[in-house]
Amino acid sequence: MLDEGEIPGEIGSGRLVRRLLSNALRFRLAAVSDTVHLKDLRHDADLLPEVREKVTSLLEGFHRDSHLTYDIQGIRDEGADILIRLHSPTGATRFICIQVKSHIELDTHEVVNKLQLQYSASEDAYAPLMFFVVLAADMKDKKRQKIVRAIQSAFKKKKNVAVVEPQYTATFLGLRRSQMDALLTDAFRVGDPIIADARNQLSGMRVREIALALTIASHLAADGAWPKRSHLRNNDWLERVFSTGATSKDMFYSHEGGADNSGESDVDVILREIVAVGDRHTAEGALARLLDVTEEFEIAENETIQLPIDGNQALYCLALEAAVRYELEGEPLVNYLLDLLYPPSDSQ
């Protein structure tokens, strides 16, 4: 995710919004195959409404927790498809411009010159904090690949321009509510020691231990009680995780030897790209074997599974905050914690 460093001065909120939108629009590089559907999206009928809806949802969440007000305008001149006006309490106004190009529009290299002219028009009219070029095209198309690369090259020296490649656009248009909530928290919590502490608390765990820890923290935050073993056995998300095939580095149950599995790549493979290869009995057996060998959890006499609060305060703090602030529970809350603590990698 984009690291803006310290946010100074009266335009700090504007920079936070820029950080939020940059992280959302570049959240994760999707597979090329995931861009195929973009060729069917039309500029006015599909792309602009979808991009605007996502941007509006993010800014509404930002406005809820800040003094910044905003308005979004759709225009056909001054180089912007979507113009965001940010109004600070001091009266200062800053602008963010978004220009969207569809698969059809990315048909010839003339679009590169057109985008440069549109950027110049926006610079003259608004001197925007950020100018986003959102590209939506089927990246299996060789012609579109060349045009996208040409656009990237044309703007590579412009510090306030971000070219959002179609593989990022595909992810952005499909962002879940819990993912947007995680992005909002990240935008407000630049360098937050609580997030750093939670990551550190999970750093010694293997991937399926992390899955169990996130599930227990989410259950306690939303329900105010420890989950029982029977609850965990019937948890759909945890069942899928525990019935997923192990990666080459994942030791699955054992703590003896092997590579550390708390790295991002294994988190992505096992906890995000879940492909269940077993059934409920496989998952129940995997959970039982993990509980037999792990030292991270406590099994109480009433059959509750507990992750000791002592030493895991930061994780519980983040889970409780999300349950209260965003009214999340269950799998959306688990996914929120996963996206906040383990931002998706661009390894695809």
C-alpha cells in the first residue's frame, strides 16, 4: 500500500484521501484472465457509474470519521470524467480528478495524446492533488497491452498521476465492503502501532494458526464469548481453509522444522485463494490435529477454544473496533482483519 509518511498541515485530509483512493485503485493485481469481462463494459453505461459508486462508498466512510466534506461531480470537460472536491474546515479546497477509458476507447494510440491533453486541461483548471487514469480493457488483447504500456510510459514522470492498469481496475470494481473498511482503517492509521503490534503477535504463527486466531478474535469481538469447538467445526470459512491442500512450504500441523509459513505468499494461497480439496470430515480432522500440536491456543473445560488475551491485545482491539465501527461479524470481519493485517500481494 502507498506510504505517504507523516501527514502535515491543513491539506492533510486531502492527502489521506489521495492515499485512500490510491490504495483502493491499486489494491491488488488481478490475473489477466480476470480482465476479460472488462471488454464488455461501456464508458457511460457501466464504467463511470461503477467507479463513482465505489469512490462514493470510500469517501462516505472517510467523511464519517473526519471533518472533511466533499462532493463528486461528473463532467465532460476540463479533462475529468469524475471530479472530487475536498473541502477542509479551514475553507481550503483541493481536487482529485479521475479519467476513465474503456476497452473500446483503448483501440488506437491516439488515446495516449488525448489523455495527455485531458491531463493538461485538468492541471490548468484544478491543479489536482491526484489525477487517476483508470483503464478497463481485456489484457489478453495484444493491441490493448501495447496501448496500456504506452500510457504508462507517457505519464511515468508525472508525480501526481497514477495509471491504474486493467488488472487493478478489475479488482477495484469487485472490492467487497469489508475490503473497503480495511482500506479506510489503513488510511486513518498511518504507522499505527496497534496494527504493527497485531502483525507482530501473529508473526510467529503458521498460516492455519493465523486463520484460527482471526476466527476466535472475530467471534469474541462480535459475540462477546469464546467460540466452542463445535462452533469452529461448523465455521464455513475455517472449514474451507482446513480442507485446502497444503503448499510446498506449509507444514500444516507440525511445528518441527520447515519454513516459516506466516509470510504473505502462503497467506494469499491458503487464506485468500481458497480451493477446498477435502470435505467437512477432512476439515474436522485437520482442526483436531492442529489443536493437538499447537501451543498458541487454550482448550477450556467447557470446550471453548481460547487465544489468550494476554499477548494478543492488539488483535482483539482491531477486531472489536471493526465490530463496533463497521458493524462487521462472521466471515466479513475475518476478511477485514486479513486484508488489514496482510495487505494482498501482487504476486500473480
